[in-house]
Amino acid sequence: QLIESGGGSVQAGGSLTLSCTASGRNFGSIAMGWFRQAPGKTRRFVATISSLGATPFYTDSVKGRFTISRDNAKNTLYLHMNDLKEEDTAVYYCAGRRVATIGVRSELFDYWGRGTQVTVSP
């Protein structure tokens, strides 16, 4: 089970940190990712990280602004978001896949949270 938290409303240029807490004992062996879905759009890849916290990878629109990280001792995944823009407004989903290596396609992920809303105002 994956539970996201940390969403909210922020003005453009602001920052938020999302967290995703996982239940179970295998968190340290699965790759994780963040996806987002804006109103009227399909769910899209944001960032991914391997099981040991290596090889973070980002979609181009968030590179340099977002940082994905994880703390396997706490079974927690993070997404640190800086310089937020209105176009970052979306529901953000945490996802996990049953292998250690990163993925960018949603169909590669086996576990999903329910999402947390991020709203960026001008």
C-alpha cells in the first residue's frame, strides 16, 4: 500500500515536498516513481528512482526544479518540488514496480497510491 501526502496549494515560484509511505517489507527492493494527472489530461511520468536510490530520471519539464529521493529505512519516497509553475498543477501519484530498475511508462508499475493534489496559483 502506498500513501501520498504533502500536497496543497502554493503560489508560482513556491516549493512543496511530497511524501509517499509504503507498507510492507520489500520497499528497498523496488523501484519507485512519481506520475501526475492534470485536469482533462492523461497520467504522465514525472520522475523515477531505482531501489537503492540511484539513477534518478526526470521528465524534461521538471529537470532542475524537482528532486526525487527515498529513505529505505523509513519506507518513504519523496518528491521535492521547487520553482513551481501553474502547469505543475495536477494530482500526483506515487508508484512502485516489482523490480529494482527505473521505469518511465505507467504500465511498468505495479503499485499505485491514491494521489495527492498540488495546485499552483499565479
